[in-house]
Amino acid sequence: MSETEKTPSSSAAKSAALLPEPVFTEGPWVLLPHRAWPTEMWASPWKLPRYRRGAMMLAGLLLLGTGAALLIGEIAPWADMLHARLMLAMATFGLPPPAVMCVWGALQIALLIGIFILAPVVIVWWERKISAHIQSRFGPMRTGGFHGWLQTAADGLKLLLKENITPQHADSWVHRLAPAVALVPALVAFAPVSFGQELSAADIDIGTLYIFAMTGVSVLGIMMAGWASANKYSLLGGLRSAAQLVSYELPRTFAVVPVLMFAGSLNLSQIVAAQQGYWGEGYGFALLPRWFIFYPVVGQLSFIIFLIASIAETNRTPFDIPEAESELVSGFHTEYSGIKFSLFFMAEYGAMLLSCLLMASFFLGGGSAPLPFLRFIPSWAWFLSKAVVLVFCFLWFRWTFPRMRVDRLMDFCWKFLLPWSFANIAFAGLYLLL
Amino acid sequence: MNTAPAPSRSELKTDQLFVNLGPQHPSTHGVLRVGLTIEGEIIVKAEPDIGYLHRGIEKLCETRSYGQCIVLSDRLDYCSAMTNNLAFCLAAEKLLGVHAPQRADALRVAMCELQRIASHLILLGTYGIDIGAFTPFLYAFREREMVMDLFEMVSGARLTYNYIRIGGVRADVDAQWVARTREFLEYFKPRLDEYDTLLSYNPIFIDRTRGVGVISAEKAADYGLSGPNLRASGPAYDARRAEPHCGYEKYPFDVITAESGDCWDRYHCRVREMRQSVRILEAVLDGLPGGEILAKVPKIVKPAPGESYAHVEGARGDLGVYLVSDGGPNPFRAHVRAPSFLNLSILQEIFLGQRMADAIAILGSLDIVLGEVDR
Amino acid sequence: MNDSNYFKTIWTASVNTLKGLYVTWRYLFKPAITVQYPEEKLAPYPAFRGTLLFDAKTCIACGLCAKACPSECITLESRKDGAGKRVPKPEWYALDLGKCNYCGLCEEACPTKPRSVWHSLDYEVAFSERSEMLRCWKSDTPFLGEIWDPKAKKLKKPKTHLQVQSVPARRMP
């Protein structure tokens, strides 16, 4: 339907005779006669029906999420029942208990891989929406109808259908393996993460060490990508990126050392367990949860150092020189197209999610609720919400800050973050003594 | 090429690499090619290569009447079309011996200052993108939309206005336009503080631009820089103060200078100039005189043979138009003193010894528009 | 090492960082200002110089518009009566929309009241072939003009042309 405005003046009849006959383009469209300036729109945002609808949608989503969490929390004990039934079923087929462990383990692995693949899809869509609203625009609105929720799927499909180019002079096996070497360690590192009470895929005693070791291996994938591209600039970009990643691993690991000192164990479930409880409970009222971030000075410093180092580890702005399009030297993934490129992409967002999950585990208490009376929401829902808030911080920082220059980046790591992380360990030691 | 002395044990002999910065590149502002010879990370030679956007505007002016040439002048510095119009019209008026009426002068000043705000907003946005901050670009263009709306209300176009004519301006503004402009100014003033918070005083931005690409005052004067590029190095030369035109002497504004002449200073001079433009605009709107908007100029403009030169303070620097007339309806010769062309010449010197990552920052801070450079 | 300066720098940098974050945080909750284009179209202001339209009935074939155009996109021929004398009516009028630079000089030059050639408020005019850029009018062609189809060798109506009619389409002097 098209809406037009006729001038209500006395010469309406005369101008009607002068007006051309309409020829319209197809499709339902509406002509907005009034050009609304930001001054009017922002002076009274609640008058805009679009804004009201958006706010109600967000509130509805939040309620839906909480409701879903509660509902699934109700049916979580069924997992135990499922396990018992599986054991029974296996026994009837004459298979020994280790076979059940294999099947159960396979289910857990499938779930983790599902999370790992779903995470970039959801995070990329969310990033586009958040960046758009920060910039006073809408972001994806069409693909899939409702605010473009299928946009990432469409982009992924497009990447899948692209031609898989391997440069002629490139080392073809290295070129093919590089994305996998970058991706698989990031995926494997998800295993010890405890998603809530007794909800980790592999509750190993050296969980923290294992995670940091695995994320270190993906640096190899990036170097392989730079080398195999047979392109001077990609090689330089790959080396630069590798240097950045390796350097920032140090403050990252040292920032976690105070947490380990407080928790007394490398096991992620233990670390989370050490953060249960509330300060002030002895006096009858719970003031603050015993999360490591609330420990004076040490907690905040560790958290900030870990946050900054994680942003650098995942190649996000302000540390995204290797990916920057406006810099002259191109990044390590210039020669990659199609599915290989999307694997790098997934590795980056998977690593980002992993960093947020780790921050939630180490500093924000894993699945523990902020206040005692909020414990009816299941622990995994709290864990995911904390991780989601941290992912939002990652996105927020990307769209606010400019990019650091490479040498300043390295200066920042070695001359600022690393000494402060050492000092932090000293503070933690002091804290433990007192 | 390799005139390096015999390498000592501590020196490694590195090869020199020739790299093209442009002409297709997300950060060069327009189609500019700079041939860089780099040694490791340091640039040892820079050769700007222009001409990709040459459209022969000066030659075209010779076959069009003065009124039609104004249409061409719009397309010179397309980010700042009002000042181009103004420079051309002032030169033509000098040839004719005509003065625009007072109301037309005031409107010209208002349009030029609005255009200055719009042009500096482009610099703010694109410089942010060069440095890696994506958001200020959209904020700047959101404000620019409002300025373009104001221009659309009065002249009918959003980028190439054809508004300032020989003898005055094309159309008058009504009270509604004045009210909307005031609305825009009220909205815009806090935005400048926001840009400062978001971009100018961001530690990472300062890190990238402070102390980079320092141009001393002598070098700036030697190369003929003008506009914010010159004023950021110290000399307080502003064509609006040096040779006031269109009644600029009536309006209060400061000439913005800075001391060190690095990229941050050049960028921040432009942000502060936007504030001064707001000041001028408020003064103009408060004291808008009544009267005619177009002086009596013959329909077919045929100035007496002679030559004239008029220069205005464009958004990029000192924009001048030199007209030679032979008595006919078309100019015999029109030449444009384009500030971006002269600003670009300093690249050959300022790039030497800089890192490649800084090259983009320096190029962006010079704020060149290739339409002007190539004409 | 200057201790007080070191901590002061850290403090200022952190505060400025947080202030920048606060700016973007606030914009997150303000309404977006963009328009969903094909479903919502913006109407230009009354002074807007859009695509040219022509009225063959009021035109007197003086040719002032053709002389005024800097891009030479207007061509016309006046009608001749039986004795071969020129009549102030156009035989045909052709406008090359590909050359038009939307300056408005032809509109200003037209002496008739109301003007015979004017910039409408239409901004959505799309072509899929170069031959479609030339709009032709004969004495009875409506305002939008017609396009010469070289293959079919006849004039056809323009298909894609948004008519924005929120104000009288011609500017009276």
C-alpha cells in the first residue's frame, strides 16, 4: 500500500491537474513524509512504536530465557535417569560398563561440539546487532524474518559454496591442515570447563594447565597459515600474529596464578567450588558472594589482566592488527576462502567463548548465584549468563576502541601487563599470609 | 639503489621492497597511489602518484558560461562544495565589479560554515576508521545527514548544491530553516564533547597519533600547506582573518592553532574548528539582515577582459580561483588553487623514516580529497 | 622513573577508556535512526532536485533549457505548420537522463508559467539498459515521457520510476 500526501491548499484543484499520473514501483511500501531527526526521536523515544516493540521483545526474550532455564533445570535429574537406563540397555546387550562410558562420553562430546559450532553462529549475529545499535542503526533485519536471525547461517552457506582456492606455490598439505590445527585445540580445550555443578565433560585434576596448553597449540595453526600462503605479506602478518599470541599468553597465565593460589588446585570444578558461599554469612546476612573478583586488589587486578590478555589472544580490537583490513600488511588468512576461512573464523569465536567461560569460572564463581535467594535458577544458567555478559564486553570493546600499533601492542604486553601480573602474584602471596 | 655502507657485524643487509599504497585501498581517501620503497618497516622513499580522478574541469570551464561553471566547481572538492562555489563566484564578481547584498553575504557565510562542519565530520569519521575505531564514522555521518537535510531544504541537493551564484545566492531561507538550523546546533554541541571522549582522548588513539608525522612550521610554510594542516604546526594564518570576505570580520571566532604539528594536533584542530563554526553560525543566525539575495547581474555574464583571483578558507585550506576573461560569455582560463594538491606534496618528505603503520595515520590526518587534487 | 606520573597516566588512561565505553553504552539504548529502505521510503523536501519531468502542452519550444544545460542533455525541435513556419510547440523533446547532473539550470531558464521542464521529487529512477536513459516526448506524451526501445523500434512507458507526490510537482516562480 502506498500513502501519499496531497496539499490541502486552495490551489489543490489546479495542482491536481498539473500532477503527473502515478507510476509506482512494485511491492508494499510506505512513504515517510516527515524526515524525523535524531533530536525528535531521542527526545521522546518511548513515543516511537518501533522502540516500544523492541523493548518489549527484549524483555520477553529475557523472561523466556529464565523460564527455559527453570524448565530445563526441572528436567535435569532426567539426565541421571537417562544414564541409568543407558547402562541397563547396554547390559541387556551384553556390553561391559566401559562401553557405556564410551557412549556416554560420545554424547557429551557431541554436545560440546554442538555448543562449539552454535556459539559462533549466535555470537556473530549478536555482534552484528550490538554493533548496529551502538551505531544507531539496525543490523540484520531480513534473513529469516525476525531481525535476521538466519543471517549467520546464510553467510556460512555462502562461504561453504565458495571455491576452495589453494595458491599454486603454497605447500598444499600445510595449507590444508592449518585451519584444522587452529580449530581443533580450541575445541578440545572446552573439555574441562565446568558448566555447573558436576556438569563438565572431563573433570581432570590439571584442568587449567590442559586448557592453556591447548590454546597454545592453536598458535601453530596460525603460523602454518602464514607460511603456507606463499605470500610475503601473509607470512609477515602470520608471524606478527603468532608473536602477539605467544606474548600475551604469559600475562594471561600469570594472572590466573593468584586464583590457583587461593583455590589450591588446578581442577576447574575445585576452583568453582572454592568460590561458593557468601561473605557475611556468619553474621546472618549475605553481603557479597565469595567470587575471586571481589578479593581486594588481587581479584580485580587479575581479572583486568586476564580480560585484556584474552582480548589480545583472540585477536579482537584493540589488538586485531593481524585482521585489520585498512593496514597495509595483510593478515594470515588472506589466501583462505570458503570453508577454510570459516574454520579460522569459528576458531576465533570459539576461543572467545572459551575465554569468557574461563573468566566466569575463575573470577565470577562459575555457577554460583550472586545472592542466596536467587539459587532457584540452575547453576548452568548462571554460568552461561555470566559468560554472555563477558561476551558482550568483548563485543562492546571492539566497537568502541581503535586499534593499537604492533610495536605498542608488544610494549604493552611485556612492559606493562607482565610486570603487573608478577606484582599481582606478590600481592596474592601477601594476602594469603595475612 | 643500495647505497648502504659495508655492513658491520651488527647490521643485517635488508632488501628494499617496493609497495603500492593504493589506488584501491580502504583507507586512502580517494584514488591516490603512493609508491613506497620500504626497508624492513621503515619507508625510505615515497612517490605520490595522482591523476586517477582527473576530469579536465579547468578545461571544461573554458567551454561553459560562468553560470554553468559553478556547476562544475561543485564537483571539485565534493566534500566541501559550498566553499568551491563561493571561491568561483567571488572571482567572477571581482571581474564584474559586483558585490553581493548583505543578506546574501550572511547566507553565504552560514552555508560555508555548515559545509565546514560537514567536511570536518567526514575527516573525523574516516580518520577513526583508518585508526581502527569504526563507531565514530557512523556518528559523524549521522550528524552529516542533518546538515545535508538543511542543505536540501534550501538548495535542493545534498552534495552538489549549485547554490551560491554570481551576485548572491540562489534561494532565500525562511524562518523554518533558521529554526531547524538552531535545532541542529543545539543537538550538535554536546556531540563534539562526545567525539572528544570517544576518540580524541582515547589513550589508544593518542598513542597512535601523538608524535607521529610531525611537520615543523617552517616546513609547512615551505611546502605551501594551508588550513588546519598549517595551523596545527603553529602559524595562525586563516584566510577568513587575513583577507575577510563576505563579511567575516563581523563574526566572532578564534583561529585554532596548535604547537607540535603531529597527527593528533591536525585532527584536533579540525574538531575545535567545528566548535568555532558553530559560534559563527549562531552569530549569523542571530543577526541575519533582511534584503535581497541576488544583486543585479546580467543574464548572460560577460565580464570585461581582465583577470581576478579570489581565495576563501575552505575546509581543507586556502582555496583559490583564478579567472581570466577575454570579454566573452565563457572564461578564457580558470585555474583552481587546490589546497589538497599542495598539502599532498609534503608526503614525499613526511613519509621518510616513518613506519608503514604510521603512513596511513599521516595520510589520513592531511585530509585530502582527490577531486581537488586531480580536478 | 617518575612514580607519580606513572600512576597518573594509568589513572587518566583508564578513566578516559571508561568514559568512551559509557558513550557507546548510552547509544545502545537510543532508537536507531535508519529507515528500512524498500518498505519505507523517505520523501524529499519540496526544494529537492530530482528527476526531470516535461510537459509538452505548456512548452513553447524556445530552446532556453537546451542552451542553459551544462551537460547538453536536452534536444528538441519545434513544430512547423503547413507553410513551414515555426510554431511555439515542440515537435519532439528528448532528455538524456544519463547526462543530467541535476543542477536545475534548465528549470530556472524555462520562461513559461508553470514551467515546462522541472525537477520533480522523484529519486528512484533505475535503468537496465543505456537506451532507457533517453526519455522522449511528443506533443501528447504524459509527463514521465517514453523510452525508445531499439529492438522493438517503438516507444514504451518507463517501468521503474517512483513518483513522490507530497507537494505540487512544479515550482512556481
